[in-house]
Amino acid sequence: MNAHALLRLMKHRLEPVFFPRAIAVIGASRHKEKVGYAIMHNLVVNEYQGTLYPINPNAESVHSVKCYPSISEVPGPVDLAIIVVPAAYVLEVMEECGKKGVKGAVVITAGFKETGGKGETLERQLRAVVRKHGMAMIGPNCMGIINTHKDIQMDATFAPTPPLPGYISFMSQSGALGVGILDHATTLRLGINQFVSLGNKADVSGNDLLEYWQQDSNTKIILMYIENVGNPGNFLKIARRLTKKKPVIAVKSGKTEAGAKAALSHTASLAGSDVAVDALFHQCGVIRVDTIEELFDMAMAFSHQRLPKGKRVALVTDAGGPGIMATDVLVSMGMEIAHLKQDTLDEIRRHVVDEAIVSNPVDLTAHGNPDSYGHALDAVLRDDGVDSALAIFVPPLPHEEIPVAQAIWQTAKKHSKPVLCCFLTKNEESPGFVELVTNGIPAFLFPESAATALATMTRYAEYLKRDEGSFKSFKVQKSAAAKIIKSARDAGGQRVREKEALDLFKDYGFDVAKSLFAKNKEDALKCAKSIGYPVVVKAVGPKLIHKTEFKAVAVNIKSERALKATLNEMCGRFTSQGVETDGFLVQEMVKGGMECILGMKSYKHFGHLLAFGLGGIFVEYLKDVSFALAPATNMDAKRMIQSIKTYPLLKGARGGPAMDEASLQDAILRLSQLVEEQEGIEEIDVNPLIVLPDGKGCKVVDARVILR
């Protein structure tokens, strides 16, 4: 190993895992059906560049390499131990490794947390041993790791297909899926830099790998198959930095939630845990895909071509149908079909048959051949109104595949603009497909896949230019707010009372509608006189969480007489329905604004998910809501507001007044600060938050705070 690689060993706790000078395979086997054999086999045949020590007390050698009965009897130092002994012996083996000075371990063995009961206890004990000796451990219950770097050439897995070397680093929480992933990557000619099967993540987590790959110059693209995010707060911080340097593409499984509890607030009903994942990924620039197939589509595109500088795309095809399908996908994803210059159209026309359509998409018809493809693609790429190109080829005759593929990649090499290609062939092993990917052109079997990949690359290019903003801290009454929450908890309630909830928001600098609590009808009349008509009156009680369902809210009451009638009607109806009330909340009538909803739902594994949308039918029926995880930056807040479909209404659609968007951003940031600083809040529902015309702020009218 060269001096550079040795220096790396001293810089990061994962260096002994990825760049070991010596590996001990504890549980190495001479039996081909055993995992211990497969791992030794892969290390040997892939020409691991360090020293290899098989550990097996019952064999003199494995793969012609001298065996040792235990790691303590190995004569030289060992950086990494690959452990494949039964679960009952893993603790003893790890203790021996620690005493030997081993700093890295990959525990292939299953039978830990994934089995529950004793397995969970065993995993806690294993973690304690690892921490005691300052080791870095992958697993347990994993399929191993790979590093194709020329100085290491380590395949410490039992996967049957060795990967091609490259610049993609891949983490997978599924060992079985990892085997298929490596095999498919080889089929697509995608090169792997490092591969990690995470297993149970008892020590090394996905976040640890992201931090490591951020500083690894050989990692250009990161792919993830994950079943949970781990620590979302750390993930958000790490990924915000990482995705500005390298694309991170993820499949997150487990989208559905079975047995969801009845929601206590609108926010909870809108914000499932998968919504939290979407918000997290969007906030930090991770590209989320739904399937492993899409994961490889993106890997194909990002690994072979530079990013587009804009949205304008040109299409060159020999069949109208696939061109139309690709166009539909591109436009639906925000791309623009480039308007070609007359010089470009004239140049294309000189090299195509009369029946060809030279406007964008350029349809060469079935007469498309290597010459016409080359000239048409060259012409559109020369056009300064084009940012990228998509070539689509439906082979009329199999023997024409390779010449057309050659014309496409050779033309693309002359230009700096990205070119993707759809070759509608039988599979990824067709000659034309292989010709393209071997020469750096991303190839896809279907036009929709190619169009989606190109649009995703363009979105990522836009993300790189995105201002992430800054965190804003407001001067607030933190102690007073904490007392309100403590008082509600001490009273044994799960919910902060209405008036106290409004006071909580007032402590955090929100403009709250004038509100007074009345114990009875007589008090309510006095409160209304103090506030001034018109007023709003709301009945307060343990069952009156969603007040509109009980007709417990009356608005725009303009006189004492009208208020008396309203109170008498409410009290009579509640008595007949058996609904208990604690009193009434009397508020000023806020006029001239637009109703919004602002909320938060706390998730054990994701932290605080903020929600924003317009109130009324927009949130109830259209589900037009945006999300972000706290802590949010000022630009996160701005994007939340501007990403809802009904944002034009806030801007003053159809001649209406523009609402105070700056005050809405402030409100989101104050809520973010509140939920980060005050412990024990499960849900918050500010509905409505009334935003007033530009420059006049916004007011909290109703707030619901649910405690854990």
C-alpha cells in the first residue's frame, strides 16, 4: 500500500475498515457451501492487496493460505476482522480482536437484534465490547463490504459477482438485496468504488458512511437502499453539506403505516412518517426514487454525463410515439422543449429524408441511420438554445444498432452538453446498449426512464445553485413558555388549554388575536365589551377539540344582544347533547386576511415535522400542504410557502391584495424555534393563522397544543 493510503488510516475511524493492511477472516472455511469459504474466495480471487489471515482451529490452510487457530496467535498486526462464527461465539471473538488491537470489524453473523429477545441483549453486549476497545464495526447480520481501490482490491462479501471498479459508493440495509444490486451494476457496466451492507447498524451507521464518503475523493456518487434514516437530525446536517458536492440517490422502503392512530389535529392527519422522509430528503437535496430500477437509472445518468446548464432539451428520434412519450414526461417534470433556430432546422433538413420532421422533437422516421442521427444530434447540440439532448432509437434491423450507437456517442463526445439515449432493445445486453454505456452515454430501455433521468439531473443542477439560507434566532420568553407546558403536564392533561396555548405563542413573539377567557355567559359579555365588537366566541371543553364539528364557534358577533342569543343557543345545545364546557374564549374578530394553517407533528425517528398550507378547503380536501423538518432556515420557510399549489392566491391572484409573505416566513421560523426549544410537544395545530395584506403581519386565532 502506498504512503497516501497509509496516511488515510490515521485520519478517520473507518479507514481500518476500508483500507486494512491485514485482514483476519474468523470462521474461514474449506467447505464451498459455507459463507466463510465464499468470503475467503472473493478476497483471494479479487487479489486483495494486503495480508490475509484465515482463522480456523480445525484447518491448516484455506485457499492455500496458512490458517491460525485464533486471532491472538496471528504473528502480525491486523486492521480488520471479518467474523462469520455462530452468534454464540461472536462476543468472545470480538473481545479477542479488541485485545489484539484490531480497529475494524465486519460481523456477517446473524442472530442479533433482528431476532428480538436474547438477540437484542446480545447485540447490546456486542456494542459495549466494540465501544470499550474503540473499534469500528459494520453489522452484525450483513453481507460484508467492498473497496475496489487499486491499492486495496478488497471484496469481503459472499456475493457471487465481483463489481467493476468505479466511482459509485453504495450502502444497503438489505444483505440479500445487496447481492442483486452488485450483479445488476455489473450488467449495466456501472463501476463501484465502495459497497457496504449495513446490517443492524449496531455501531457504524448510514450517517457515518455519508461523512466518510464526503471526504473520499474516489466517491463521486452515493447510492442508498435504506429502511430507516437513523438519526434524522444528524442526517439533515450531514446531507446538506454532502449533496452540494456529490449527488446522493436513495430508495427508502416502508412507505405505508399500518394501524395509524386517529389524529388529534389536522397536521397529524396530513403528516405521515413517509411525508417526513420526503421532507427530509427534499430539504437536504437527496434525490429520492421509488424503485431499485430507478436507482440504477439515476446512477447511469449521473455517472456518465455532466449536469445540464438549463431546462431546454432537444429530442432526436426515429419513431414518433416514443418521442411523444418522452416529451410528456419532460414537460410534466418542468423541462422545456427547446425552440430550434432556423439555421439548426436547415442543417438537419439537408441530411434527412423528405418525410422527416425537423422541428423539436426531431423525427427522422424509420429511415433514420447513423449519418442522419450524427448530423441531427450535432446540429441540435450546436444550437445555443439547447442545454441537453435525448436521442431515441427503435432499431428496425438488429445489425444497425452498433453503427447508430457509434454515431450517437461519437457526436456527443464533440460537445460539452449532456446527451442521454433510449435504445428500445430487448435488454441491457443488446449490442447497441453495450456500445453506448461502454463509451459514456447513459442508455435506457424506455423513453420515460431516459426523460425522468434527464429531468432529475436538471433539477439537481438547480439544487446546487439553491440558497440554503441561514438559521434565525428570535428573542423569546422561553422560561414563561416552559411554565405553561409544565403546568399543563402537572395538571395531568395531554392538551394545553386554549387560552394558555395562545399565551404560549405570544411568549414566542407571535401576534395573537386579543383573547379573554370567560367562565360563564356573564363573564363572556364583559370580555366582549373589553375587547370591543365585533367578536368571536368559542366554547371550551375537554371534548371540544375540533370545534366546528360541535358548532362551538360563532364569528362576527356585532352586538351584546347578538352575543347573548349566541351564548344561550350554544349552552342549550350542549346541555341537550351532554357536552361539558369549561367556559368560553372571546376574541377580536380579525378581518381582511386569508386563513392559513401552520402545524407540527413530532416523530420519534424524525424529530419535528413542520407543516404549512392555506386553510379551509385547500387543506381539508386538496391536501395542499408543504412540509419541512425543524430546525428550518429562512429559505426553508420561503420554499414551504412558495411550493404550495395555491401560492398564487397569497400573491394576489385575480387582482386581490398580496398577503404578508414575510410575516408567514417569520411565523414558520418562530414555530421551528419553539418546538426545538420546548420539550414534550407532540403536535401543534395553528388553524387558522390569518395572514393580512402585505406589511400588516399575521395573527394567531386558534392554537391546539398536544403533549406527549
